[in-house]
Amino acid sequence: MITIITRDLGVITAFVRGVKSIKSKRGSATSLLSFSNFSLELKGDTYTVNEASINKVFFGAGSDIITLTVAQYFCELCNVFRPYENESEEFLRLVLNSLHFLTENKRSPELIKAITELRVAVIAGYAPNIVACDACGKFEDTVMYFKLDDGTLYCKDCYKENCVSITLTVLQAMRHIVYSKFEQLYSFEIPETAAKELSKLSERYITYQTEHKFTTLEFLRGII
Ligand SMILES: [Zn+2]
């Protein structure tokens, strides 16, 4: 049985027969981190893969343990958020692009991870409100504070409990990720130290919002 994030049907599970055969074309098209075309049959509420042809396998994900773990974390995000049918295409597009940038080593894994986490939150209806301080409307301060439980932003005069401090660089990156058009989503760079700070913050936000213990994330934190 495999899990597929589809363009139109959300996340589904489907049975595949004959994958153990080395000659089976369905074998590679249904392996982990493959982008494939599927012909599915629905009986009752069970899908079966009749045909599958491969478009792309993200081989680069296996090149090192951090890249592979982040790629598997993206799969876990799909499984936990399980996008509705109307969100599915945008979700799939995000995951495919993130896997591309991740496996081609075009950006740091921490940055791609943060982009994916925050944008997944936006698609799934958990978008943070980070335009300005939620209390007084101040747009920027030397340090701003992000409230993890409801995703609001505060300046240092309006600081609330359960907030984490964020630098202006991280705030600008967050605003870009949350509010930019998809075409511009990956078109920015920040220093690696800021990318790590951003990644920790987006991870805490996702974990707080879902109340889910991501096993791939725990593994990742054990190796970096
Ligand atoms: Zn304020």
C-alpha cells in the first residue's frame, strides 16, 4: 500500500500489486519520493493502482542523511495536514518545488524546510498574521515578538506571553514566505544563521498548531 499526494484528490492510499517484481514498471513509479502519473481504480473506498509511469524521482534526496530526512519530513507534513481536494494542487506544487530545490542543493535545507512549513500552514488555513504588531500596528522594531499559539506579531512595547523574539531579517523572510506569490516564493536568500533561526521558529509554529509529534523532525534534530 502506498500514500500518494494527488493533484485533485488530496492525500490517498492505494494498493499496488506486483511491486516486488524487479521488472515491474510500477515498482519505480511507486517508490518513495517519486513524481508519477497514476491510473487508479476505485472500488468502494479503496484505490488500486492499475498503471503508473514515472515523471521524476528525487534521487538527490538520498545523497545525504539531512536532505533525505527533510524530504521525508515533507511527506509527513502531507500526511498530517492531508489537504482537502481543493487545496491539493497547491500543496502538491509546493512539495514538488521544495523537493526540487532541496535535492538539487540549490538552497540550504533549513531554508527550504522553513519555506515549506510556513507555506503549508498558509494553504491549510493556519496562516500567521505578521503584517504588523497586533496591538498597536507598528510595522517594524529592532526586535519583534511572535506568538506561537495564534500566529500574531507584537512589538517590544506590546509583548505578550508565549512569544518568541525574532530579528528583522527573520521577520522579513517570514513575510515573504507567507505573502508572496508562488512564483516568487523561493526567490530570496538570507544568511545561514538567520535560516536556522527561521527554521526553528517555523517548526515550533507547525508543531504548536498541529499538536503533532513529527517523528522525522525528532530524528532530524538528533543529527543536526
Ligand atoms: Zn505594538
